[in-house]
Amino acid sequence: MSGPGHQSQKNAVIGRGAQDEIAPWSPTPGRSRDVDIVVVGAGIAGLAATRSLRQRGRSVRLLEASARIGGRVVTDTETFGLPFDRGAHWLHNRAANPLVAWGREQGFDIYPVEGHEILYVGDRVASSAETNAFERAYRAAIRAIGKAGKRGHDVCPAEVVADAGEWSATVHQAIGPFEMAKDFDRFSCQDWWEQEDGDDAICRQGYGSLVARLAQGVEVELDTPVNRIDWSGDGVRVHSQRGSIRAACCIVTVSTGVLAANGIRFDPALPARQQEAFNRVSMGIYNHLALQFSQNFFGIGADGYLTYQIPNGPAKSPAGMGMLVNQGGSNLSFGDVGGEFARELESEGVDGGIHFALGELRKIFGSDVDRYFIRGDATRWGSDPHYHGAYASAEPGAWHQRRVLRKPVADRIYFAGEACDRYEWSTVHGAYRSGRKTAKRVHKCLTPARD
């Protein structure tokens, strides 16, 4: 996905005025490689790995398939005239997130999310009895998933969560699609349990803007999709449409969705366990249905959460959304959808996503929705060939596959990214840490840096 405001270019030095071109590669006589390491993918894991390796004196080429850096973290300032994070939005677990302190040091306005929550039933605010019923059902589901995960039961929530009656679809949507980007039959209770949790924060200028600042000065070769990695001989040879690069090793930071779809061919083929890990630590679908209004009519202040009762139905994936309303007091709100319902909604295009979100709000607020509506947009991460989804989680029975993702192949092919982090998977700072840890590991495995 090419985010608005990012100019397509073959070679770039992020943040360096005229975006100087990188000199074309030419072989050095008497050397068996062109660089020490090739990093594939300029999301935050690739950017972090590249920075870390270059600081250690390593020669690195960073290749990116799309026309921009940032991967699934991109801030669009054109669609609504204010920052709109098309992908990652919340700075999760702010107390342990290193990007929070760093961002504040860089002058970004990063503030805690402590908005009010409100529950609707039909076109009215839920009664105390209804709110209590929903909260009991929600807590019971959380306890059941947590109990299974704590005991090491690598099963899906659908097997352990009891029927919550009229609140079943609402609880399912709130825990599954809204948090995990998957439905109750698609993720592992053990994987859910292992993930660290904490209070979130928001960057007023956009999470993508923060990542762009982190990327300043990092040389990136854009519009350079890697199609094959040959590790049959000494080192690796990384092939793209622009030629090949010889290196001692490579770090692959693309999503498990791209790897599962064989977006990069490995020659010889990787061990079967590796391919299984790509398929079983699979991508979920999570999209923003962004709506801009001229007035806050939700009855909640800035950065509030709106939940509404979703009717139970025969579909396995609830047709509903969770909402962050009036972000930062800007009158920009996000109706977030996930799981298989989000995949189905993508097939209806951007207009279909906007139409669904407005339709759900009309059921609650009536004609005020149309009176105050200005414009909308909808992301479609599942349809994007550069990612094939929003973020990864282990499927039932596949929690152990994260360990496989972290293992290098023949000390020449390494993998990094949010899917590779044990405790902070699905998060931007998890991808950041994975990139840095992998870079440190690669540096130790190579011979000392050349003078």
C-alpha cells in the first residue's frame, strides 16, 4: 500500500532533503560478497535492523517492495486534512514501549488513552442491568481464554468460551476481531495468554509520523521487490527486478502473509517446518472505517470507546465494529472491523466499508449521522499484496511455531518482525525490538566488521 503523501522513488535516503540517490552497485574485485547483510522490507523491523547493523559498522542494503517506508505503520495527512493512521494506531503497552519515551524526546505529543466507554443497545444507552450483563459475559470469556492459555492449552477460544446468550456476538467481536483481528475459531488461547498487556497511548501527529522520524537518514531502495533468495552456495544472493546482491546473510522482515503466499522464492526451498510456521502464525484482518464529522454527537468526550450490542446470527464472524470516537478532539472517528467479516467487507470496496459504518451508526443515532458526516475512508489490509493482512497470531495448535520463526536457516537467512516477537507480537514496538535483536544476533555471527 502506498500511503498518501509519500513520493515513489527507486532509491531514497529518508529525511535527507533532495533524497539523494544511492550509487548503483558494482562488484569489488577479489571479494565474494557486495555487502555484509541484505535486509528485506522497510517496515519498522527492517528499519531498526538496518540502523543497528550500520551503527555496528556493517554494510547493509535495505530493499523495500513498495513505494514508501513504514510497512503497516503509515500516517495519511491528506484524506482528512489531519493525521489518519491507516495501519497501526495505538502505542500499545505504553509503560514498556520504548517508542513512547523516544517519541516524546523527539517532540511528539504522545498522550495516554483514558477515554470514557459507552454501551448502546439499539438506539439508546444501555441500562445498568444491561451493562452489567455485558461486562459479566466479557469477563467470563476473558477468564476462560486466560485459564486455558495459562495451563498451556493451545486451543481456540471457541472451545472454551461459554455461550453468553444475547451478548455472544458482542463479546466475540470485542475480544476476537477488535483485539486479535481474528474470530474465536482462528487463534490460540496460549498465544493470547503469552502476549504482554498494558495501557495504550496515541501519538497526536500519527504513529506513522513517529516511525518516519525514526527512519531519517536510513538509505532505502524503494520499488525493489525481492522475488528470490538463493542460499545454495556460500552466503546468499538476493534477487530483485533490479538485479542481484551477494551478501553473507539476509534478514527478511516481510509479513508471514507474504511468506505463506510464496511472495519470495527460496532456492533451495526452506525446511518444511519453516513453511508451516509461515502458514500457522497467520495474518488476521483488521481495518479502519474512518469517518469525519463536523460535530461530536456521540455523547462521549475525546478518545472515547463506543460499543453496541451486535445481534447474534448464523455467521461465525460477527457483523459489527468497535469504535474509537472523536480522536484527540478532532471529530475523526474509527469504526474498526476484523476477522472474516472484515475480509468479506473488503470485497465491497472502500465505499462498501463506509456505507456499512454509517449504516450501523444510523441505527443508533438516526439522521444526525448524515447531517454531520463530511467524508470517510476504509483501509483494506487483507487485499494488499505487500502484506496480506494486518498482523499475525498463532492458530490453534501452533503457538510453538513462533520459536520456529525466530530460528535462522543455516545462519544465513534470518526472520524478524512483529510475528517473531514472543511477547509483543502484533505491535509496532514488538517489531522494532525484533529487528534490533535480530541485528545483534547477525552481527555476532559474522566476522568482525571491515575497516
